[in-house]
Amino acid sequence: MNDAQLMQKIRNEMGDYIAGAVEGTPFPPALVAALVANESSGQANLQRFEPAVFAELARVITLQKTNYAPAGCKKPLAQTDLMPHVWPQTLVGSTGKSSEVFTFPQGVQALQNLATSYGPTQIMGWHSIEFGYPLGDLPNLQRHFDRAVELLAWFGERYEMMESSLSETEFATAIFHCWNTGSPVAPTYDPDYVAHGLARMALYGETTAETAAD
């Protein structure tokens, strides 16, 4: 599948979700679609475990480190932030009864879930804590793009890009850097990440929703 076909696939399968999520925001659908292409190649259910993130979160849980605060994070995550999601003392169900405390394997799995990236734009699970939404929103296609735009808006606010005089290309470039590194100026892990994103934005603009019925 070439890039033109990939962007058409994303338009067909996710275009409505993307358009709904960006409505009323400064983020064009093509930008979000390009993030999808860069991050997951259009795989809606993709999940990727990040061992290095798991290790960092584990260091916070065991108090070997004060908090987890990668570049661009909204809120540094301390042990007190992580523990209710990794090792809750009680879990209250719909009946109001409390279930047993997590077992060790459940706690490890919960921590692994926070160190996993989810969905079309590969949002890390730990973002659910700092933004205060259910982790289950991330693999849910109907909610994923709302959460992606929420994170984009935070980057825009954090780095004062919303009211700046950046051109469309400069704005998109800064966003691609943020999504990949947490900073609008840090070098991307893939040196071609931004170039691919900009090219895919242009290709998305050439797609049409009607093609989905062909």
C-alpha cells in the first residue's frame, strides 16, 4: 500500500471520527490523519508496549524516583497518582460492594497498560491519568480522536502555539515534533517523521469521502 492508498484508507475508515473530533479546533483533519499514518499506518486496534516507560513508572511506584515527567507532560505523575490505577485498595462495583485488592499479577498488568500506546495515533496509557479519563477511551475508536485532540490542544497551549503567527506548515511541523517527542523543537526519533507527516497531510487533502463507496 502506497501513501496515497493509506491516506484514502484512513479517510474511509476514520474520516468521520477525525472530522468530528477536530470540529471547532485549529487542528485540520489532514493533520490528525497524518498522525494516524505516521503512528499506526491506519491500524485502529494497534497496541505497543514500551518497556522503557514501564521501567520508569515502576521506579516511581517503588519510590526510586520522585515522579514521571517526560517532555511536554501536563502533570508529573507521582506514586500517589499512579497507585490508585495500579494497586487500588478496593474496587467498588455497581452494587456498591468492594472487591478484593489487586493481586500482584493484576498490578503488573495495570502498570503495563499504562506503559502501552493505543489506537490510531498511539496515545500512551499514562496520559489517561494526567487528563483524568478512563484508559478504555484510548482503544475505543469513537473516543480515541477526542482524546488525541485534547492532547494536541495541550501541546498548543503548553508551547503557546495557538495565538502565534506560525504558518500552516510551521504549525504542523511543531505539532509533529510535539507528538513524537513532547517538544516542538526536539529532534524526532525518526528523522523523516515530519517530512512524512507533511507529505501525508497533502495526500489526505486529495482524498474524497465518496471513494469509500467505490
